[in-house]
Amino acid sequence: MDTHPNAEEFLGAKCIQVLTAIEMQTDNPAKIYGLVKALAKVHTDEWESGTWRALVELPARAQDEVLDRIAAFTGEGFRSIKVPRERAAGVLESGGGPLDG
């Protein structure tokens, strides 16, 4: 199969990734983790007192659709915050909680 000579350049331009911190109340973290992992790359996650938090990477153009699917699955206890690009490296390096100030 032949590919376009500039396929990598074209795909790279179209596949911008964003980091998003997510948090949800759940009594079944394994099921939620499986769903999120199927939809996004999980960089860090933590489970504390019925709340699961994670820092995930997903395609920018699919961000709303992915977050809507997670929210529909988890219900009202879901929230998400896009991590600004300038802060993303620090969050990943520190290993801190994704929703930490």
C-alpha cells in the first residue's frame, strides 16, 4: 500500500494532543479506568476516598466527544480541566495530583 509522501507531516499536523485532568466519584474504579484507558492515554492516576483522579492525554479534536462519553458513563460526579501546555510538563515531571493547584 502506497502512502502519501507527506503522510507523517500531514498526520502530525492533524493529531494535536491535549492533557486533561479528570476527577470523578466512583465505587468501581477498575471499570472507570478501563473505559478511560480505552479512550485516552493515562499518564497519572490516584484513588482516594471514593474519588478517582487522572491526568490523561487525548486528541484535541476528539476531546469533547471523549469527555462526554466518560461523563455519560459516570454521571454527575465528573469534572475535567484542560491542563495548559506550559504547566503540563511540570505536572508530569512532579507526579503530583492532576487537579492540584
